[in-house]
Amino acid sequence: MHVLSDVSVIAPGTARRRRHNIFSGLAVTLLCTTPGLAAEPACQLMPAGSVTVTGARDGRTLMLADGRELRLAAIEAPPESRAALQALAGAGQLRLATLGEASDRYGRVVAFAFPGEAGESLQQALIAQGRARVASRVGDRTCAQNLLAAERAARAARRGLWGDPNFAPLAAENTTGIQSRAGQFALVEGKVLSVRESGATIYVNFARRFREGLSVTVLRRLSRGFASAGVDVKALEGRRVRVRGFIERGRGPVIDVSHAEQIELIE
């Protein structure tokens, strides 16, 4: 009643803007205080409307009634997670929220998705079930930390795919296993033996020689931002860490790291 009274005494255009802003603010607050993505501090998501789902294409892609595809942001999920995604999404409406770009280069919608009135995103649910892993790029440190916490819990409990040794993090000294995953997303754990700088790049090495183990590369210009996020790249020598990303082939296996959440201290 008080809102209507307030609106009646301001300019007509302003009234419409105020009602829109009130709705948007409430939507963002709802998404940031849900059990799945919020807690303290809040994960800041922007409402992006709703869509209707017709089915799941794979472990992280949904087909929409308007002919588009929805790619779930911030996770990596194998094809065998398709049934789990289908069960969670159903065939109804999803509320969407974004952290950045709302589409990818293929024209797919990219967003966090919430079924019906659920407070937990499909991403959070898949990770909690052990059906997905946190991607190398989430887009927000707080959102990433919330998802990583859910992943750690699922991994510790060996839920879902975490019960499969092939899904578990690779040992950094397992050069053969790492090289066999070239071009694939993976988690790698191990003790950092050295950190070296060469030109514009910092090399975090898990072996004495490049060909004998994994190396992680970080652009030196990013190191200050990493440090402010709690990951001092230059101080990683001797520390045990978990790194996530796509394995590439250089002189040895390499993971290029561009976001601080890709590196976790695991002592």
C-alpha cells in the first residue's frame, strides 16, 4: 500500500522505472541469498528472464522450446551426466541469471539456471551430486568459492562420478596419465617444485624438467590480481595445490591459468 502511495506522487515515467528497479533488486537479492549460490558473502547474479526446457542434450546443455540451447555456466560435466541434468531440469520453466556474457560464440544461452521456484541452481545441484565439476572460469570469486566448496564435499563423500577413479584428480607426477588427457578438462594435484619467470610468463612447475611433469603458466601481469584473491603465484614453491583447466601439449603437459580460482591450496 505504501509503495503505491509513493508511486502516485512521482512522474509517470519515473514510477515505471521504480517498479522495474524494485523487481530487479528483489530478484537479485533472492538469487544471492539462496542456499545454493549464496551464503556469506553473496554471489552477485543478474536476472536474465526465463525459458522453457524440452530436454537435455548432454551433461550441461539443455534444449529450449524456442529452438535455442542453454549451456550451463561455470561447470564442466561429462555426457554421462545427461540423465541427472534431465531429472533436475524436468521439462518446465527455468529462471536464468548471469555473471557476464549471456551467450557464447555458438549462439547458445550461457547462464545459471533455477528450476521452478527452487533456490538452488542446476549447477549447484549437479556439483553436489558429484555429476559435474567447477569450470576453470566462473566469472566471480565468491560464486566460484561457493561452487568449489560443494565440489570438495561431493569429492570427499565420493558421490556420483567421484567414485570413479578415472574422474578423480590426476597426480601431477603421473605424466603419462596427464599427457593422455591432452585437450581435455582435468583436475591435477601435486607439490610445486619450482616457480620461475621468463619474459611475461610465470611457470609453476611440478617436475624438474618440462617433459617430466605438468607445468602451469600464468601471465605475470595477472599475478597481482591473483595475490589479492589469495593465490600468491610466486610463493607456491613447496606448496601442495590443485589446478583445474584444459591440458595442452607444449614441451610437456601445460595448463594455462587465467583465473585465481583455478588454483587451490590443499595442505
